[in-house]
Amino acid sequence: MMKQGFAPSSPFQGGCVPDGLGDAEADQGPLYDERETIRAWETFLTRGDEAGSVAVRSVIERSWERSARLGVDARGRGSNVLADPDRLYELQCQNDDLLGSTTETFRRVAEVLRDAATMVVITDAEGVVLKVGGDRRTIDEGHDIRLEVGAAWGENVTGTNGIGTALITGQPVHVHAAEHFAEGIKNWTCVGAPIRSPLDGTIIGIIDFSGPQAIFHRHNVALAVLAANHIELALSERIRIDRMRLLEACIGRMGGTGNADGVVVLDRFGRVVHHNDMASLRWRGLVGATELQVGTRLVDVRSPLSRDDLADRLPEALRGQGIEPLLVDGVIRGAMLVLAPQPRASRPAPEGQARARAPLEAARAAIVGCSPALLQAVEKVERAAQGRTAILLEGETGVGKELFARLVSAASQATGKEPFVAFNCGAVSKELLGGELFGHAPGAFTGATREGRPGRFETAHGGVLSLDEIGEMPLELQPYLLRVLEERAVYRLGDNKPRPVDVRLVASTNRNLKQEVAEGRFRKDLYFRVGAVRVVIPPLRERSGDIEILIDHFNREFSATYGRPPLRLEADALDLLRRHDWPGNVRELRNLVENLVLMSTHDTVGPEDFPEEFREAVAAAREETGDRLPPGGEDEAEVARLDEAERRVIERAVVTASGNISAAASRLGVSRSTLYRKLHQYRSQA
């Protein structure tokens, strides 16, 4: 017999450690006895009183009472509510962030539960199953009780169970065999744990482990909580990245706003992800006593945002305020709401102005730095862009491969209107990846729309399709991609009709695809197809001199974003930055500078202001390699000081020109070739 109640050491909150299992699992009750539990259940159904309270835990008894009040069939055999394909597809799209954040967790859980007769289930906030994994035999048996994708498992449908009861209580819950309310599932055991939104802490789904009653062990509850925590961390990272990209898009649209305007940034779900101080002030004047907070849902989004109905979806008190869509990779991913002193109509996007900008110059300016390694990569990409073959961009995580993909698009454009579509193969669940890339025919699979849907290849027709993390593409989908590249036509899933596409493919990866081919995880013929031209984007540690330029660039960018004066870095702080080998590359440096701008309490930054983990990483690297100082006597030092003075003048000119070599050369009064030679000279000496 197993004791079913656990004493808590701390209250369960979405991101807590597993030993804080919350009130539901802290319920001290009797030892589980299947015969006594069945007798209590039958007495409860017959008399409808509390006769069973001495035999079952209170969390189960309360759930039985709710189930009876809701009219759940006690003789039922699982769920009898199944979402139709259109509704299921809509739910999966609405929960794409949640599903995409479960990939790594599913992999880890599969390792732990291998041969454990357990299936893993992800549901939405209403208990509708969105994804299943784990033991194949158990998944097959789950169909007998409709524990499958699309089925509803809220308490109002199936009574007491790990999914529905965890949703009601907001706590991790295990339901063991006879404790279920419905008779047809009493030979199952399940453990459910809530998954909470990193924005506002609300429950957005449940992760559930289910299987034969013999699988239950106490550690399964802790495992469910850990799995939920892993998903929440992955969600938090996705939200952070989306927020930063929305803020970047917002900055580009703020030319028409004034200092007295409040700016609110909404994500694609209509939730507030950022607002300035003036927005809080304007909000109180418009809405009243409620505070404007990150996570507040201002727009009810049940379908993708569109330009036409953004203003109509605003709350009544905000009608007449300016709202503009924010595009990321050519797709509306959010909106900028401008709360002005006097209400005004939404301003149209300055599309004519955007078309007038030279796309190539904009793409070049986005790649900040002037090291020979970086400039060589830029030159290779621009040269490769003149052809029509596929390009493979290789480089470590965080080196900025998407910026180079955009450079390919800009360098190959003829009219400036060709589409650029970016898609991350590792950010979408395996079930949705094929439909997202190739589209699908009406009713092609469970979850497909009635009308059918074009994929990213069709959307990118006439332009560039950037496939990031192509090494994450499942092996079974790779033949489809190869067929599209060879035939220059796409076949929607479930459709034999070829649709001609004129698409330039730019693939990116941080993996060694040649090694992936050797180990059978990537098709050899596809590798040669996507890697016809290969360009390696250099890591930051090989971009001599670019660290200072990037620090200055991000310092100014984030200071402007957060309305703070630019930071000044002490010499020791700069030295610390130069010593770091930057395993996270430009992204790591960018995040560090943002942290300093946000967290520093004064304008001058020293080594003590860096996050502790960063200082520890640098110290560990120094212990491994030691301090390597350049040789040279006193005579050489004099020459070195003169060279250093010239180097600093040149680098300052390049920084001032935002990395534009032509502008920097003009400022210095030298030719472009001379400046390149000088840069190469000093970088090679570094």
C-alpha cells in the first residue's frame, strides 16, 4: 500500500521546486485501499452523502461532489467530447508557443519513462488534449477511453482525473485507479501538474502522466512538477525573444510619436508585453483605477491579428487611440498602441517611406562590426546572393545567422518588394511542421482546416525563404523538402497537385550537418542540395575588435529604448569583456548589455556591476588558459602606444559611422581600401 498524501514543505506556485506540491497533494488522507475506495464510491453514488470520507482523501471526495453536481456519468468510459478538425487546428495554433516549448521536455521524459508503460499528455487551459507521447502501447490503449488528441478531459466531462482536477484545484494532483469518478477509467492512474504563463501566472495547460494503475509511484508527482517547470522555462525564453523582436519592430515605428505619448506593445495574443511610464499615466486617465500591467490582455484574439480589425477589437475606453500592427518577418506578430494626450485616428504605416530605403544598405547596417572575419563573411554572402542556388549559413548559436539571411534577401532583390519569410524548424512541434512549411489540402489530416492552407514556401514565392535550425527537421519530412527544391513546386499535404514556387532557400544551422549525415540524422542528398554554397558566420571570439563596437551599439540602442543615459564602462570592465570567449556570441553580449542598462544604478559600470555568473565564467576561463600577454620590450612599447592611438581613432570613426566603412573612410579622409588595410593590420595584430 502507498500513502497517498504528502506533507508540503512550501506552497506550490508555477515555478517552484517539486517538494512544494501544494494543497491538493498535501491532503493528508488514509492509505489507499482499492476495495474500501470502491465501497466508498458506491456509497457516495447511492446515498450522496459523506459516507466515503473516512476511506478517501478529501481532494478526491470534493472532486466526486463536483462531478456529481455537474452531472458526469459515473458509469462512463472516459471522454465523450472530441473537438472537430477545424476547432482542433485552431486550438493548436492558439497554443503553438505551449506546444513548441514541450519538445525538449518530451525528450527528457521519454528517457526517464522508457519502458515504464506511461503516456505523456499536454492539454490546453480547458483540458483539451493537444499532444501525446511516451509508450506506444499505452497510447494505443488510451484510445479506448478517448485519452487522445482533441478529447476534452475537464472535470465537467470526465469527472475526477489528473487533468481536470489539477485544472480545478490549480495544484499538482494524482488520481489513483478507483479514485476516479467514472467507472470506465478506474484501472488507470494519472498525475497532472499545471503549466502556468510566465507573464501572469495563469494556468495555460496541464502536463499529465497516465497509464495502468501499477505505474504510480510518489516520484511521478515530482516528475510532473519538474516537467511543468521545464516547459515554463522554455515558454519564458520564447516570450522573451518574441518581446525583444516586437520592441525592435516598435522602435522602427516610433518616428511619429511624441514625448507626451504613451506607448504600449501587444503580442500576437493581445497581451501587454511592454509599456512606458507615460502609458501608465494615460491609462489611468482613460480606463480608471485599474493599473496597466504586463500580461494584461487588451485585445481578445481568437484568430490571427489583421490590419483591418485591430482598432475594432480595442476596449471601448481606448477607441480612437492609435494602434498599428507590428510585423516580424513580414507577418503581423503584435501591435503598438499609442495613448496620446488627444485621441487621434490610427496612423497608416509609412510604407512609401519604407520602400524608398535601400534594402541592401539597411541589411548591411544591421550587421555591426568591422573585423576581417566578419567582413569576409559579408562579402561571401553578397557574392553568393547574386546566384539562385541554395545557401547554407553555418555558425554557433547567437552569431546572427538570420541577419545574414536577410542580407541574402536584400542583395538579391530587384524591386525591393520581394518577400522575405523566416521560419525556425525547431520552434514548431513535429505535428505542425509539415503543414507550416508545405501547406495542406482541405481535411488532409486531423486538425487540417476545411479550406486548406498555403505553407511558407508559397508565402515566400518570388523571394527568399530562410529556414533556421534546419538540422532539427525530422527525417521523415526531409524527402518533401528535397522534392520541392528539385522540382521547384510544392505539394500541399494531402494533395497531389503541384504548385510552382520560385523561392530562394537560405538554410541555417548551428549543427555540423556533415556529421549529422554520417550518423543518419540528415539525408545526404538534401545536405548537398541545401549546402551548394556554404558560408560560415564567425563566432564573436574570432571577430577581433568587434566587441567594443557591439558594446557601443547595444549600449546606445538599449539606452534609447529604456530612456536612460548611455553607460560608461571602466577600463577594467572592458578588459573583462575582452577576456570572455562568448560562448553565446552576439546574443549573449546583447543580453549582457541590456542587463547592465536595466540594472545599473549609476552611469559608470565596473567589473563589480556584472552579473555574478558572468564574472565566474570569465574567472574560470582565465584559470584554464592563464593570462597571455603580448611580448615586447620598452622600445616596442612606444611604437605600440602610437599604433594603439591610431587604432582607437580608426575604431571610433567606424563606431560613429555604425560600421559603415565608406562613411568612416570619408570621415578620416582616407580611401576605403586604405581603411580596410589598416583594419586588417590592427586586427591581425590583436
